[in-house]
Amino acid sequence: MAADDAVPRAAAPAAPGAGACPVAGGTGACLVVGVGASKGVTAKEVLALIGAALSEARLDPASVAELATLDAKSREPGIVGAAVSLGVPVRGFAAAELATVAVPHGSRAALAAVGTPSVAEAAALARGGELLVPKRKSSGTGRAAMATCAIVRRPHLRASAAGRDAPPTRSEEAMPIPTTEAPFDLRHHGDAEVRDDGGELIDLAVNVRTGTPPAWLRERIADSLTGLAAYPDGRAARAAVAARHGVAVERVLLTAGAAEAFVLISRALTFRHPVVIHPQFTEPEAALRDAGHEVRRVRLRAEDGFRLDPAAVPDQADLVVVGNPTNPTSVLHPAAILAQLARPGRTLVVDEAFMDAVPGEREALAGRTDLPGLVVLRSLTKTWGLAGLRIGYVLGDPDTVAALHRAQPLWPVSTPALVAAAACMEPRALAEAEAAAVRLAQDRAHLLAGLAEFDEVRAVERAEGPFVLVRIEGAAEVRERLRGLGFAARRGDTFPGLGPQWLRLAVRDRPTTNHFLQALDQALTLTAR
């Protein structure tokens, strides 16, 4: 084969049985079986092929977590039937995505037909992992093979503690109903409240600190523009983040804001029972749903102060997402409570986008390496006023970070954003952030004291973030009255677990707060008429 005709090559497959998953009763399913099939293939043929491949590699069928194939084949009755028999889902990938996956045993015929040299190997390897069984074909008498399969071990796959055929456990019966319909506008964010106002409204809807970025940070970002001809190099910024949290660089992934991290988690890690703890930032659920997952919600109750009881999270959940301090409730959950959610076989995602607004960052889990499956997300958007630059990072175990990195496009973070990230990790910046957090706590106390003067307003107690959540009967009308008086507030009815009677208010300086409280008094009076 000429060099120009060569199919992309990947690393050689592992020896049969090497790195195999534990048998049933061990740590759980971690095998992905990539399947290619001709039209009309039977489930019997697919199952026979997979069974033979597992048997020869000495792999337990109970370790299979999913079948993976081309999108166009994901509804092929033979593949669907095989998945049903195995008790696993079918994951489909776009042809364009599979075309980017290097495979060790491709064919030019497959490349010409579907755009990838091997559907089976590309689908199995699409989210990374170790190739245990290379592509093999079903045997046919007097006809071409109708099915192919390849098997990959991916350590990020999790299985439920119970066997597939076991009756549901108590915790499984308690799992919240999947949200197959989402009545909430999960894509509504605070910027929508001020996007078209022409700068006429005082912004209490977005939680970015006012007066940012500071002049010194703007200068550092501006100086970086002379290097835009070179491709971004994230090594210095990654090392700075690692040093700031006292972890190895292999535990750090730089992202285009925390929002990108939610997309990466949804698409790069595999899980069966994702749970999002609400009310909270809605992007995690939106990203999970966009990736095809059935999301289950655990709703914290207002009468409990939106406090988290770890027992409310089902044991079956193998991905749990929670914010701390939580947007929009401003509740800061104790680190010891969150730590109770961590366990082998579960990925625990803690969104700490607002943690640097908490004096001393008490209750932070960033930097912890002793909790299994912990993934912490951080954002530099809020404290440093970098929403338009897009910079954040992930802290997690090296395998998880590597899996998320493989799902990123090349050069996902720009040079100016990398310079900003490194700058915000410096001692001077950390001291400035801490001083800002202390001032914020004082300003928040002033706002809460003012809100307590209104009988119609009930604020969530013990707020710890740069915003407060308030309940007001007729909040939708009050919000519109406030707009007419020059203030934009964040509506609460787009957060699962809340409703139209809730508003989120960003904490501002005392003069702004005093002006707002006067406007709120007028809005409440006008609404009561």
C-alpha cells in the first residue's frame, strides 16, 4: 500500500485478557463493544460474534457496558436486539466523528463506504480506552461477513452494584423519574436579562463581579496579543493551576470556561444513571440531555433551606453533579457532606465556579485527591470578569482528565485566556480575590438585612455566594416593575426545583444596594395595587 493510501494506524491491541475488567461482583462493567453490521444482520449473528470474542479473550459478558456503532446503524434491528439481550444501551456516533478515530485494522473498502476504515474499532475507541479485541468478523457460509466487532476497555465506565437481572434494590426503586421531557428553559441564563437593554439597566441578573477585569489583568491580556501568530501553549497555565491547588499537572485540564467541562463530561465519560442535584446551574443537565442521556433530578426543598442530605442521592447514581456554593440558592454545602457522595464506581462532579467568592474558600474540595471519582470544576469568569474570554479548569484523577482531554478539539483555550489563567493563579491575584470575597460577604449581609425589612420577601438563609435567592409572591410582575425602575433581576422559574415566585439577585456595593431596595419598595407597592 502506498503511503498516500495508508489507513490511519493506532497502537497495537492488548494481548487477550490483558487489562480485562473484573468479573461480575467486582468493580463493574467497563467494556465497550464496537459493532459494524450490514443491513439485515440478525441479533443471533451479532450475539454469536460478540460471545465468541469475549470468550476467546477471557472476558466476562457481565463486564459489557454498551454497544457502540455508527449513528446510521444504531437502530439496525440486529444490533438493537443484541443490546437488549445483553441488557446494555446502544451508542451511535456520527460518521464524521468516527472518521477522526485512528484504527489499527481498517480496510479501504469500509473507508470508501462509510468514511472510516473500521466502524467496529472506531466506535469502540471513539471515547478512548484500551483495545483488547481487534476487529473480527462473523463467519458466513457462502456470503460476506455481515457483522464485525471490536472490544475496548474503558476505565471510566461504571456498572450498577446489582446484576442486570437482579430485582431492583431499595435505592434503585427510589431513583427519580427520568426527565424525558424538560419543561424548564435550561438554556436561559442571566445575560438574557440585560442583553438588549442598551446598558440602561443596573445588572443584578449576572453574577460577574463589577469593576472587572482589574487594570493589571487587562494589561497582561493585552500584552499577550503580540503572540497571536503562534499556536496556544497551555503548559505554563496548567502548571500554575496545579501549583495553586497543590496537585500534579496531570490532574489539571484547562477549558473554555466551566461550561465546556460539562459538555466534555457528558460526552467523554460513560455512565448509566446520571443525577443532577437541583436547583442549580442548568448547563450540566442541558449538556447531558444533548449527549443523549436520561437525566434524573434530585430536588432540594426550600423548607429545608435547600440543604443537601446525601441519603437523597440514590446509590445507583454513577454520575452526580452538584454546585458549591450552589447557583441560584447561594447555599454552601459542607465539604464533609459532599464527601459522603464520593464512592468507587461513581463520578462526583462538584461545580465550584463561585468558590473563590467565599472567604478562605472553606468547604472547597479542589485539591482533594483522596475521594474516589471526584471531579471539581472551577471558573475564572465571575471573580475576574472574564466571561467574554472563556477560561476555566477541571481538577480530577489523571485518567479522567486524560479522557476529557481526548474529547477536546485542538487548542481549545486561546493564548489570551491562558495568560489570564496563569496570572490569576499568582499570589497577588489570590490575595486580591480573597479581599474581594471578604468585601462581598459584607455587602451581601447589607443586602440581606435590607430584604428582611419587607414582609413580602423571604430570602434563602445563610447565603454564601455572590448572589441571593428570594421568594416573592407575584415575582414575575415585581421583576417587570423593577425593570421599569432600572434594575434587571434573574428570573427563577427556569431552574428545576423553583418556580415563578423566585428571583435571584446579584450582590453589589452598598450604594447600589440601597438604590435597589428603594426600587424594590416601589415595585412591591405597585404590584400590590
